[in-house]
Amino acid sequence: MIHFRKNFGKSPALAAAFERVRGQIVLTLDADLQDDPAMIPKFVARIEAGADLVSGWKQKRHDPFGKTFPSKFFNWMTRRISGVELRDFNCGYKAYRIECIRELNVYGGFHRFLPVLAGERGFSIEELVVQHRAREHGVSKFGVSRIFHGFVDMLTILMLTRFRTKPAHLFGFLATVAGSVGGAMLVYLSVLRMMGEAIGTRPLLTLGVLLMIGAIQFVGLGLVAELLVRTTIRNKEIFSIRGTRGFPASESLAAATPTPPATQALPAAEDNGSATAQAAVPAKAQTGAPSPVGQSAR
């Protein structure tokens, strides 16, 4: 049992649990008693059959319209943007293979998009119809407001899954659109100016210049983002390995690092009562063997 000092939300709760979980199959379900624990064997069977993530689908919901309508709209929007064909992303009743949750970073409102994150990593996702019961205790804290929150989180997910390793593609696309529209406006105004018409007071001139400046800024942002990615990206963020064949088990970095040569302390030198100094040098250097320092590569 994990006890927070206060209610930090669902995503932090899942993150804390995923860090401490044991076993090969992980199941999550809400504590409002609307999910039926009798479905657990079916989730486990799907995972054992080869699925990496099994998401529940509350096909027949026992919730008010103020909760079901936002959920349906959110699920439709998430399907269209992410390409993951699930009908109930928000269902908390899910089963995961342990390898799957080890690669999921859950924070903010990302608990809604765990299937999207898993699908982007190449994990297989399946859907299972679950029994949904009417709420008997407590009051739901979700409503129409989560449409806005979910949309903003969806934009974040889109950025992380499609452009995390290639942000210049996103900013380059925006720069191309803004530059093309702005350039077309300025060319049109230039033609009018050559025909003798005054263009200095036309709003289209201001808009065209602003679009061209915006295009230049988008290019700069893309280059800066590429530099940040180049210095911060890690291999495990780029790909996900299902398994290996013909490679030995990974060894620690310390084991692969060569051991430095042994060192010996030089005898103390006296200089008319002044402070003595000692220096450590490679042992081979004192026996007459050539020191590796200063040797040229052959």
C-alpha cells in the first residue's frame, strides 16, 4: 500500500505504483467499485496469449450524460489524432506486461494516453469488453472540463510521440506554411505596387511581413530544438527492444572500463627544510618501460 501526503492525482499514483510493482503482469482498476474484479482472469489470459497491453471497454456504461458525452468525444478525438483504434482510452481497467510499463513515463494527465504511448513504442494493444457497474459511493470528479484538459494533453502527446526526436520537422512545416502564405501576399502586393497602386496602408502588407518574420522564427526554433534533442536524447527514448539473439548479457560499464595502471609514490625530496612534495606516476614509468603518455598512435 502506498500513501501520498495529499491527493497528487491519478498519473502520479500510477507512476509510484509502476516503480514499485513486482511480477510479470500488472493490472490497474479504479477504487470506485464500478469495475468488476471477476474480469481479472480474462485480462491475464489476454496478456499470456501475447498482448502487451489490454485496455478495458465499458461498452455499457452506468454513468450520467455529463460524463459519458465528454468521454465519447475525447475517445473519438484521440482515435483520430493518435491512430490507436481503441473505443475507451479513459477506462482505468487495464492489464500490462511488465516490459511495457517499464518504458512508460506517466505524469500530468498522461494516464489517459497510456495506450497511445505504448502503441508508439511498438507494443501490441488489445481491447476487452468489461462489466461496468453503477457508482454507489462518492462523486465523480470528471466532467465537461476534461475535454479541454484532454485536448491540451493530446497536443503534448502528439509532440512527444511524433516529433520528440525530430522537432525540426514540426517547426519546418509551420515555417513552410507561414512563409508560403506570407510570400504569396508580398508577391501580390509587389505586383500591385509595380502597377502604380499604393500598398503602404494596406493591412495585407503588415500581415505578409508578420508571416515572413514568423517563418524565420519557426526555422530558428527548429534548429534550437534539434540542438537540445541532440544533447539530451537517450537511446531508450528512440527505440524499444523486444528481445535479442546472439548477444551476451549486458555488462556494467564499470566491468568494461579498463583498469588504470598501478601508481607508486615518489620518495620525498628535501629542500633545506621546505615542505616536501610527492607525485604519483605509473609504475611502468619507474621501471624503464615506456609510458603510454605521449606515444603516437600507429
